[in-house]
Amino acid sequence: MKDPQTEKGIRIVRPANGGKLTGENGAPLSPPQGWTFLPAGDAGVTRKVTSKGKYWRVEVRKGRRTISLGIWAPGDTILQAQQEVQAMRSTEEYKKKKIYTAERREKKQAEYDAEFCQAIERYLNFHSNHKELEHKLARVVTAHAIPIGSGTVARTQLIPIEERAAHAVIAWMRHQTTFYDDMKIARIKGERRSIRRQLAQISVNLLAGYREGKDIDRDCPLQKALDNL
């Protein structure tokens, strides 16, 4: 039985050695004559080409993610899509919309920056003796965690912001106040996760001293990490 997607001219293919392609079953493939490759990166052009319903998408697996490298499609379809998108982007209306979108994105990012920093401060909840350090730590972790494309837990919407803030603090401390980055971790299933849990508990215990208002030694790894910034 023929695949209806293939019948429409749509296929998912994978790169192989020597610039070759393979199909879903691993068999070698060659793009039809007159087709060219459009690398991923310009979503507007890609959408126009794929709307024609005749293309091969080149995908690779990286861990649990599937990443598109681009598409193969008829050369004249790609050229027409590029010309149409270029014409649209040259209009004053498009330029104004782009400026508006960028300003809106920056405003939204600034609002999230402030909201996330406040969530971190609520999580830290240091004693009044250590409020200055609380503010500094919150700003440092926020700057590290929230940039778009950072890939950190702060960018997910799957968990409440309070949990994101707590995870961001512990993750930052794991790299800045422990020897985690220099550890040689055995390739045993669950070993890395177990070590992270142990280090997280050490960080939680360290933060507890600041919440209780205890006198903190200058050799405290958190103090040293912040002093070195």
C-alpha cells in the first residue's frame, strides 16, 4: 500500500554519508531532477514552499529532539517563494510591523526579567542580614537563565514560575559553587541524576544558612562565586 504522504510528494528523509539521502526505511534516495535544497532558517520562505505540498524534509534526531535541516523542493517553487517573500518584506507595512513586533518582544522580555527575578528572591527568602546578597544572586541567576534561546528551565512554560526560579538557582549553584563541571561521572544509568540530587541538597543546605541569618564565612562557595563575578 502506497503512503498517501509520498503520493502527495511529501517525504521525510535523513542525511547520509557523502551528501546522500535515505528514506524512512533506510533505502538510498536521490531528489528528483530540477529540485534544489533550501536550508532551514527562513521560516517565511519555507512555509511558502511547503504550502505547495511537494517537498522532502531533511530531519535528524538529536537526543529526544527532531531537527529539520531544510527541505528539498522544485527549484522554481523555491525561487518563486523567495521572490514573493522578498517583495512582501520590502513594503513599508511589513517594516513597521517588524519594528512593532521587536518592540513588543523586548517589552515582554523585560517584564519577564523582572517577574523572574522577583520569583527568585521569593524562593531565596534570605534573612534581613543577607538581603543585599539575595538581590545580587537573584540578578545574576536571572541574567543567566532567561535569555531567549538559553535552553534553561526558565524558558519553559510547563511548570509554575516558582518552580522555574528554584530550579534555576540550584542549576546555577551546581555549576558555580560545586565541582560538578570537573567531575568524571561514570556512564551508568541514573548516575548523573543521582549526583545532581546530592549536589542539589548541598546547595539547599547552604541556602538555609542565609535564610536563618547565620554569620557566613568568606570562604563560603556562594560568597566566593559572587565575588568572582
